[in-house]
Amino acid sequence: MPWWHSKGIEWAMGLSADELRLALAVIARRQADADATLDCPRCGHAGLALADRSARPYAEWYQLSCAGCGLDETVHIPLGPPVIGGLD
């Protein structure tokens, strides 16, 4: 029995591999066009809310929320360490 059943939770929300792939595409679309209407990676409902909660230069964090299916997930994209100095 999964741990969440013992806690009285019927299911645990998280992004599947396919949903994460779609979420990353949605994030890229928002970066390319700030006015684009975004579709939910879970249910396909138009009007996904996407908030950038990034802590650059260390990581990108995006909050995804959908009124259609109740999606409320955070996507974390780690970034490489900052480069000190220039490329000579």
C-alpha cells in the first residue's frame, strides 16, 4: 500500500514524465512569447497560470497552476554554477 493511503490521502499529485516534458515545452513557449496562452500539461485546458519563482543564477523554479484540473506543481530546473571571469 502506498504511504499516502495510510495518511488518508487518495492520491499524490506529481508530474509524470510526459507531463514534465510538456511542462518544459510550456515554459519554453512562455520564454519565447510572454503573451502566449498556455495549455495545461495534464488536462490540456487553456489558461495555465505560470509564475517564475527563479533564484538565478542557481536555479529556475516555475509554479504551474490550472483551474481546469487543479494542477498546482512546481518545476525546478537546476542551472550550472556561475562562471567567474571572462573567456580569454
